[in-house]
Amino acid sequence: MEKIKGLTEEQVLELEEKGLVNYRSDVKTKSIGQIIAGNFFTLFNFLNFGLALAVFFAGSYKNLLFLGVVICNTLISTFQEIRSKLTVDKLSLLNESKARVIRGGIEKEVSIYEIVLGDILKLRSGNQIPTDSRVLSGEMLVNESLITGEEESVSKKVGSQLYSGSFVVSGSCLAEAIHVGKDNYASQISLEAKYIKKVNSEIMNFINRIIKYISIAIVPIGILLFLNQSKEAALSDAIISTVAALIGMIPEGLVLLTSTVLAISVIRLADYKVLVQELYCIETLARVDTICLDKTGTITEGKMEVSKLVPLNGTPMSDITDALGLIGYHMENDNQTMEAISKKYGRSNDYKVLETVPFSSKNKWSGISFEKVSYVVGAPDIIVKDSNKIKELEAYIDSRVVLLARSNKRLNKELPNNLIPMALVIISDKVRRDARATLEYFKEEGVDIKLVSGDNPKTVASVAMKVGLNDIKYVDMSRTKSAISDLVDEYNIFGRVKPNQKKDIILALKAKGHTVAMTGDGVNDVLALKEADCSVAMNSGSDAARNVSQLVLLDSNFSSMPKVVSEGRRSINNIQRSSTLFLCKTTYATILAIIFMFLGETYPFVPIQLTLTSTVTIGIPSFVLALEANNERINGKIIINVLKKSIPTAITIVANILIIMILPSFIRLSQGEVSTLCVIMTALTGFMLLYRISVPFNRLRRVLFGSLFLLFIFEILFMRRFFSLVILTPKLIFIISGLFLVAVMVFNFFTGLFYRIAKRIRW
């Protein structure tokens, strides 16, 4: 066959000018313009600016200060998201998949987005097919599950079409690109919708639920409240009161704070050489209680080498090395075992090859036929059905052992019946230096560890012992007839696992209520990675594994995992804590707005006063606390953890306001004094909540709490006119003292009540 030369550079340039290049049809990150638009043009921002416009026309300009907080939050979030985008784009560029093409007779490596129509692609095991192609030479097994959902590998021969998004299981070929960009089959059927699973994030779902409910309620509440307030006050005062009520209901800082914290997490993880491909997977990994690890490339380095040959049946060593030399030279290095053999024994010769059978993870053997002899290399228990006959196997349970056998018959797709074992080929894979410490971390954190591998279960168990796993129980998945759902709790070592079984193990664990992480690097891990709650790929692994995973360890260093978990816990715990402050304000503001819709009284706050209380008890502390170190385990559901702290505080604030509104019936108080009492008691109750979520105090929290309290005292004493407060007289101080004691009792009662309710309810 004439050597394929491929396109010339001139042809490539001409095709690029015509736009016939495999440009990216999906967008990994938002553009800077989209980020700015997404942060500025939000429903809550429109509401805030609409309310600000109403205040402006009412002529109360100082009450526009709340808008400054909104703008600052928006700018901070936008800056952090842009910074995160630039970080992710940079890492993605470094991690961008490459393709081997033949141009002008020379093989070269290019980005998959530089492939042009008609390019000659060189594909091999582990590659994800970058663009629709047609096989010109060679033969492969291809998994098209990402396209069709079918798990069984499909044989591709000369003339067969290859679909972008599928991946090569075994074999190799030369193929011609027949579609590029949006013309690819994958693009036409919206590949993303077919295989990218829906993000399941408690935080995202929780925040979206709050936004939905507030968005529905805020307009009718605002209209009814304004109509009620306009009966008791002048038009301008009614506007100011209504705006004060509505801005309290809007948790605008919560959305921005969440995106900011997660964006910062992306940047921090980038320092650990971790590429975050799905933002909310940081949360999921922090909640993981079971982690499934592929042995090769994760626990071990994944660099295989032939460490020993064990002759069988009196076979001379020269015959063994000659056979391995032929295999190593003529067969494609489409798996690590073959690479190790080729590296050590492969040498040039002129033998005529009649037939080759590429390795597949399903069959677990490969072979080659010459004119007088055929050789087979594969799992001993597959080639020799009763592997107990080979006593030497027991001595090498900590290594990968393959059997070299020969036959006088020409190979086809089935193993010959008359195979004669020649030797055991012992292939070793070095255990990662940091694997033991990493697994110790997960054990200490209560994470159940399971090793899932295609290797012999005894081999996997031996490696598990080396890295310190205890209570090892292994099962051979090729021999057991038990249902996988019955095995996942009993065993922690799964050997001889096929790709679809890896996926079934993940699904079984999830069905039992576990949050499952999966790490892998090979094409045989892809199905399981897709189904895991959090998927982690090694950068040194296959394109397919990287492309379907949410996290990619760019330096393929498994020891980064504890840092990722720690970063996830920091983010989620701190967002949860800050959410408590924001939701407290939203809850009490909504309840008060509803009450004052029917109560014939003037709403006790103006916007500038809520800016004061929100800044010292919510805005500043939430931002500072959201960025501090926090490695506590995440327990329970976010919504329950937040509600059991925020609702008691909100109820206490509402009780404070109602008591204060009743006081003028017994004590002579002006409207200014009533408003001042409401502001002070709302802030003091907010400090109670801040105290509760800050315990135990460390240096940062102690300084933060003390500084904010002193700032509040300074503002009510020396900036009272700016915040529309009256001077604190002995009478007001006495009333505040009594109200504070009542507030403490109400706060403690409802806090205890909600904690007891939360314990009794199963979530």
C-alpha cells in the first residue's frame, strides 16, 4: 500500500481560510462580556435599581446608600469570576487534547481544534476521536457510548466511519477527517445533552429555590405594602418605607458571595495543579463518603516494566525472548503491557504477519499469527481456564502477571484450543510514594475506600496491603454470580472488573445513598467516571477519561486529593455559614413586610438603617468568614443547617419589632425613638447569630466580632443623624436592656426548639 502523505501545509492554510477547521463548537467558560452581563443584569439588580430610582424621586438621597453595597458586591463577584475564568482557560489550554496528524508525509502533533477537513489522523488506544472520520487503514475497537448510550465496543475496519466523542478501546488506525466543527455528528445531535449529567448541587438548588420564592413574592408584597403605607404617611414616606421593606427581602449578596467563594476555590486549586471543569463538583467532593480508585495510574505510577520471566513447560529462555521480540515489534503498543514488552524485547525483523488480534478489556488477551506459529499474551486465567495448574502464579500476586502461550494454528477472534504455555511475564508497577499518606487521610476522614481494577484481585489486594488498607476483602468479578448491589458493601477490592461493571459498582453505591467519587485514567474508567457524583482524572491518562471528568489532576499527583477535599470543605462550610446570615435577613424582612401589609402602622425602618444593620452583621462578616480556613466535615443538608440557625434569629427580630410597636401604647415614644429601638435590637440580635456561628472563637473571629460591634456603637453614637437615629437617652437605654433580655430568652428558646426538630426529622 502506498504510504499516506496527508495534506500539505499549503492545503491546510487554504482550508483554514475557508473555515473548514475543527473549531470549538462548545464554550468551556463564559466570555468576559458574558460574565459582566451575567453579574450586572440580574433580576435582583434590576429590582434594586428600580427601588433606588423610586427613592431618588422621593428626594431621600442618603437612603440610596444601599445601592453602593449592591454595586460593590457585583464588582467583587465580577472581578473574581473573570480571574477564575482566566485561570481555567489557561489551565485548559495546557490540558487541551492533542491529535496526531500526518501532513506532507510527516507525523506531527496538533491541537484537536487545528484539524482541518481531509486531515489524516493517527488514532490509538485511549484516544478520544476528535472529529468524524473514515478509517483508511488498520482496525480498532471503539466505544460509542457517549454518542449512542450502547456500552459494547464496536469493531471498526477500513471504510468504517468514526464518530467524534467516541473513544478507542484497543487497536490503531489511520483515518481521514470527513467532518469538522458544527458538521460533526456529535454537534448535530447535541452531544452535551446526551452524556453530561445534570449538576446536582445542594448549594445551587438551595439558592435557586430562595431566588424563585422571593421573585414570586416581592412584587405583590411591594404593591400591597405601598398601598397600606400610603394611607398612614405622605407619598414620599410611603415610598421610602416600602423600599426599606423590599431591599431587606432581597438576598443579593448571597448569590454573589457564593460565586465569589467558588471562583476563589478554582484559583486556589489551580495552585495545586488541579483543573476544575465543573464548578459545583467542589461541593460534591467535600461531601464524598466513598471513593473508588483505579489501581493503575492512581495508586501506582502507571509505568509498567517487565521485571521477570518465568519459563513454563521447560521452554528455553531464548525461545521466550524471541517470541516477545516478535510480539513487541509487530504488534501495536495499545496497552501498557504491550508497551513494556515492546520497550524491553521488541526488535526489527522481517517476519510476515498473517493475523493480529488487538487487546480488549473485554477479552483480556491479544495475539499475533505468523506463517508457522501464533503467539498469545493475556491473563493466565483466561488463556488457561484452570490457572491453578500454574503454581508459580502465587509468588507474584503483587505484580501484573501475563501468560505467553503459542499455537500452531492461525488465530481468529477466539482463543485456540491447543495453546501451550511458554512463560509467565511478570510486569511490575511502582506504588506511588504518597499513596499511603493520601489513603490514610481518607480513612481518618471516614471515607470508605474501594479499589476497582481490571487486574487479578489478588494482585490488587497485594497493592492494597502495601498502601496500608485494612480488613481487605476481595472478589473476582469475572467469577462471581452475585448481584453487584450485594457485593459493594461487603468487599473493598474488586478485581477482573469490566468497564460496564465499574459503572454498575458506582450506580450500586449511589443507590445505597452514598456520595461517590471515582478516580481513573483509562478508557475503561470512562463509564464509571460519567456516573460518579464526582469524577477525577489523571492528566497522564486517556483523552476520554479527562474529557468526561469534573476534576483533572494536571500533574497526575494523587496526593492533591486531600487538598481538593479540604478546599471543598472550606468553601461549602463557609458558604453555609454566610448563607445563615443572609437568609436570616430575608426571612425577617419578608415576615415584617407581610405583617405591615395589614398592620396600621408605619414601617419602622428606612433603607439607610437596614444598610447599617446589614453591613455590620451580614455584609462584612459573611465576606471575611467565607474566606477563612475551615476543614470541618460537612454533615447534614445545607437547607436544614441554615434554617435551624437563621429562622430562630429571624423570629426573635420579628418579636422584637412587634414588642417595640406595642410599647407606645404604654410608654410615650416618638416615631424616631421607635425606629431607633428597632434598628438597635435588630443589630443586637444579628450579633447573637454572628456569635453563635463564630463559636469556637479563634483570633480572626474574635477580632472581627469585636471590631464590628465597636463599629456599630460608633455609628449609632456619632453618625446617628446620617442613619436617621435619635440620641440614646437613659429611658431608651433602659428599654434596650429589657428588650435585650427578652430577645436572649426568645433566641435561646427557638434555637433549642429548631435544633430538636432538626434532629427528629430524617433528611
